[in-house]
Amino acid sequence: MKADSRAPNVRISASSHELLRRLAEEEGESMHAILDKAIERYRRERFLRSANEDYQAVRRTPQAWEQELHERAAWEQSLTDGLDPK
């Protein structure tokens, strides 16, 4: 991926820059590509952490958990809709 010449600059510490440079060299990619991958991974980790926290909140609430189990059961029944039994 080619960096956009109009892309904004972001300041990072000298130690982070050196680590980014070494990672890029080891991977044979640009620092821009390594940074993009790191940011995407961080975004995904945050998403999964948030989803896990939401799931745990549902588990702690008996009424919400019962509703979740009821909804799962309904989805389980619909999984085979239209399929030939074998």
C-alpha cells in the first residue's frame, strides 16, 4: 500500500520509531504498513474486549441471560430451515 502524500503526520517517541523501523525491516514492509497493521489489530482487540464485557454483563443479569438463552434456542431451530434431513 502506497502512503498518501497528503496523509497527516503523527508524532511518536524515538524508541517507538526505532522499534517500528526494526519491525518494518524484519517484515520487509514499510513502516506505514506495519503501523496500519498494528492499529487495525488494536481496533479489533478493543472490539472483542468490548463484546466480551457486554457478554459478561448479560451473564450477570439473570433475566437478560434467560432472554439470551431463549433467543439462542430460537436460532438453533432456524438453522435447519429448508435443509433436507440426512
